[in-house]
Amino acid sequence: MLDQVLEHAAAIVAATELPVSADFESGYAETPEGVAQNIQRVAATGLAGCSIEDFTGDRKAPIYELSEAVERVAAAAEAARGVAGGFVLTARAENYLHGRRDLDDTLRRLQAFEAAGADVLYAPGLPDLEAVRTVCGAVSKPVNVIISEALARHGVDELSAAGARRISFGSALARVAMGAALRAAEETRKHGSFGWLVQVPAIGTLNRFMASPGA
């Protein structure tokens, strides 16, 4: 699995002049030492940074104990500091993605990850703008906020005012594309019609957009 991740990271880095950060899950290792070694390996692909999360991969016990999670982030941060040219480490507190809607524990984790050397902090799945504001006010490092259904009505200006310094889409754009494909297929299956094609951009339009430096 790790070899495939490294291969994909290298391919994406080669395809763009922009800095690329990867979702590196829990570091693909069971020990802090293994996490540090894998940070060195993934940095060698040319990535500008990656994230390390405190999800164990075990649905029955999904979140690492705080002390272990901190050790893993600290090991990753030390490895990141040794990358020539710099490497931005994002530390993720996964509580809200795994049924632990505990803001106090999430804050403790993010503060501990900051102290352990993380460059960016991230708690995906925050339930509302007030939670975003609370998280951003509790730490001094930049906070990443992912757009979700709960936050969709808030624009960039509102999120920025709440303290967000980086905004990510996660799988949202892919789900938008898949949703359009599902609606198109359903229309044709149910009605035998192709009305969905009217709103589809032309190939030339897509090509120009993808080729644009500002895209």
C-alpha cells in the first residue's frame, strides 16, 4: 500500500508546478520510528508536505491514546524538519470523523500536536462555524478547515474571519462530479432522455480551463 501511495504522490508532483501536500493517513506505520522513516520516504517524492492523523485504522478503537498520538506527531515533525527545502507537516485530530463529538478532547489533541512540532493543525468534521472559531482561537499555528455540508453556507470570508488559514475540499469535488454522473444516468434510465447534456461544458472549454495557469 505504501509503495502505491509513494508512486501516486510522485506522479502528482510531476504533473504540476504547484506545491503538493498529501493525505498520509496515520503514516503507514505502527510505531513513531516507522512514521518518521515513512515521512522521509514520502518527502523524497517531491511533496511539499503531508498530514498525519490519529486514526488507528481499527473501527473498534479508532483513535490513538493521546500520548501515543503525540509521540507519532513528534516523530513525524522531527523527520519533516530534516527535509531539505522544508516540509509542511499537518497534524489531524480525527475525533469527529469517528463518532467522537468531543470538542474539548479535540482541542487538547490539537494543542498537544502543536507543541509536538506540527506546522498546521486540522480537525476534519467540525460541526459548525463556532467550533471552527473555538479551534482556531485555541492554537497559534495555522488551522485547516474542510468544507462539509455543515459549513457549506459559510464562504471564504466568514471562515477566514473565524480563523481558518487553509480551506480544503476533501472528496467534495469528486462527489460533485459523481453526483452529476448519477443524475444523468438516472434521467436516461427512467425517462430515456438526455436533457442533462445541455449543461455539460464542451471539451474545448474544459481543456482551456485545465491548461490555464490560474485554474
